Amino acid sequence: MSLLWTSEALVDPMGGRPLGQLPAGITGISIDSRTLKPGEAFFAIKGEAMDGHDFATAAVKAGAGVLVVAEGKLPALGRLTAPMIVVPDVLAALEKLGIAARTRSDARIIAVTGSVGKTSTKEALRHGLSAVGKVHASAMSFNNHWGVPLTLARMPADCDYAVFEIGMNHENEIRPLVKMVRPHVAIVTSIAPAHLGHFSSMDDIARAKAEIFEGVEPGGTALLNRDDARFELLAKLARDVGVEHIVGYGEDAGADVRLTNFVLHADHSIMTANVAGEEVAAEIGAPGRHIVQNVLAVLGAAKLVGADLAEVALAMTSLIPERGRGRRHTLRHPNGIFTLIDESYNANPASMRAAMALLESTPVKSGARRIAVLGDMLELGEHSERLHKDLAGLFSGASADLVFLAGAEMRALAEILPDDFHTEHRANGDELKLVLMHAIRPGDVVMVKSSKSIGFAKLVDALIERFPEASGNAKET
């Protein structure tokens, strides 16, 4: 396996002090001893809940090539004899290494933020650009103060493209991260009332997202959702910090990357678009109007970084969403099969709308039902009760036949849904589990959606354990 960093190149940017005989180099970087692979460097980051130094021995047993540890923690490591690089602060050292990785790279860099669709767009970019070159991208949702520098530090020197997701819960969180990433293209997918509890208005959310423009390379581009109500505000904020090119994508007649037609099917979508004057058609291997919008951003970004647009569009045929973001399972009921749509990773009002639209567009046979299983949307602050009640507008006879709700915030929705909806509300997912399992019948379509910390991923796992996959692999949509 090729080296990601030689030991000399690893030590220099961090200003570290080597201890012991360092290897020739390292093959990767890990901050988790449970997933560390032999030959990787283990960075003993101190987090809010755990300190990586407590797992240094486990990292050595897992085969770590070198440990990066804090000077102040060295006495506590006792007689551990593994090669080490000692630094004043491990997270700061990782940031310095990330900056060094960006400096040595000739890759075309894309950064993605937004209230909805960050990870799905990032993964679609990874998938599409992989058809035309070597791509490096954030793992999972590594989009915060340690995830971004970790992704940077892991970036191979020879990749052609790199895609970074940058998230935030508060203002001034994106700003330092994007200045490390220095993207050629910065995408803002949408502005929605996610994390509204930390902001006074939607415009303030837009301003926080717009921090991503401050790191755009000279001559770079802001790629913005032209259909979003705050497009003009975002465009102004980008221009104010010197971004030279503003490109809009969407259905709006003024979009530079314009959706010209689309057809939504139960398990895929077909779309055509005009991408800066070039006509492009794509079949997307995942359903949903929101996925079409994500792919528009992918096509626009591909054009901007000089990728082969036809090849990127063709790759969308095999696009597979991540766990918790629309993955579809065909499960065995004792009397037949039913469909589970896993949207359990996160939830806010905009993503709830998209998920309910996906459920409504999924066909069911005569006698079968569409079942919505919804958990709390978090970080909405004083707006929470109103926004949960507003979800009632998503329900109609076509959208869901049964509604299962869990969480304290979802009680507000349960109390105002019409009597003709069969609605069950429980305190949490564990209490809801048995009720849901007894309700499911063959042919049903069950869609599970909640904020991540509500724990609905465990509910999805329980359903799959109780009703195993009907085939060897999940059908991913």
C-alpha cells in the first residue's frame, strides 16, 4: 500500500517532536482505535466526551504505525514504547497537517454546505466524479471542527478531485474550516429552518452558511440553489467577499444550470438539464425530487471543475444513497413482503417535506398502506412547537394511511392531526417499536424519519432484524 505521508512530511508541518524510531511513513490517519488499520497514524484527539490518549494502548495493539500525542499527556502514557510524535495540541497538529495537505494538492476542490442535502450532494459528487478521475471526499458526515481537518489530512497528493462537506450549528463555525479547504467551487444547497433554535431568523442562517464564500480560491465560483428564497442574499454575500463568479442551479428561468424536465418513478428518476448551454440527460438511480435537485448541483460543479459532463451524468444511474438517507429495504413479513425507506439520519422541516413526498410517490398495491414513522426535529428552539404543528400540512389521504410518532416535540403534531388519520404517539422509539411491528402488513411502505439523536436508526435496525431482507442486499434508493 502506498504511503499517505512520509514520516518526515508528517512531522514537519505539525512542528512535532519525534520519539522512538518512526516508520518510513503512514498509510492513513485515524482518530478511532476501533477502526484503525495497521500502518496508520493515530491522532489522540481530546473530545468533549472522550480523550484519545485513553485509547493509545488499544491503537498500538491495532497496529498503529505512529501515535500523535500531546506533550502534557506524555507522562500518563507510562511505559508505552510505540513510535510517537509529540505536539502541544493534537487537534491543532491535525489542522496544520490538513493545511499542508491542501497546499501540496493540485486537485480541483469542491466544498458543500446548506441546511438540507449536504451529505447526499457530497456523496453524489463523489460518485459522479469517480467516473472521470481519482476522488477524495469526506467520510460519512465528517463536517465539523475535527472532521474537516481530518478529511484534509487524509487527502492523497495525487487525487484529481476532492469534495468536502462543511456544516455548522452556530455562526463562525464554517469560516475557519473553509479557509483550510480553500475550494474552487462552494455549493450552498438550501437555506431551511435547521438549527433555527440557534439563530434569530432564516436570513441569519443564510449569513452563517455564506461564511463558506470566504475561503473560495481567487477566480472561484459560488454555486447556489436558484430556487431558494435566499438566492439573492447569498449571491450578494458571495460578491461582498470577492467571489468572482455566481452560478445558479434549479428550475428558475434565470438558472445557469437549469432543470428542463424530470420524471419521478418509485425507484429512480429521469431528468434533463441545460448546463451552461450544454444539454444533458441523466437517469438517477435514486428516487425523489430532492435528489434531482442534488444532481443538478453535481452537474453544475462537474462543469465548473472541467470534468466530462456526459460521463458524470451517466454515473448517476448507479447512485446509491447512504444509510439513513433514503435507503430502501425489501423485508420479509411472515405473510409476504413490505418496503422500508430509511430516512433516519436527520430531520428538519424541509427534509420532512422531501421524505413525505417520497413516501407519497411510492406506489402501493390495493389493500396495502403508506406508513409514516416520524420522530422529533431538534434544535428548533422556541419555534419547535409551531414547526412540528406545521407538518400537519404534509398529510393527506394520499401521503399516509397510518402515522406513528415518537418524542416530546412530536406530541404537538399528534394533537392536531385529523381524526380520520390512524395516529399513534409514544415517548420514544423503543416504546413505538412493538406497536409499529404489529401494525405492518404485507405490501405496506414504511418510511422512518427523525433527527439523528432521537435514535430511529435503532428502530430501523430492529425492523430489519425482525423482518429480514427478502434478498441478499438491500434495495437502495
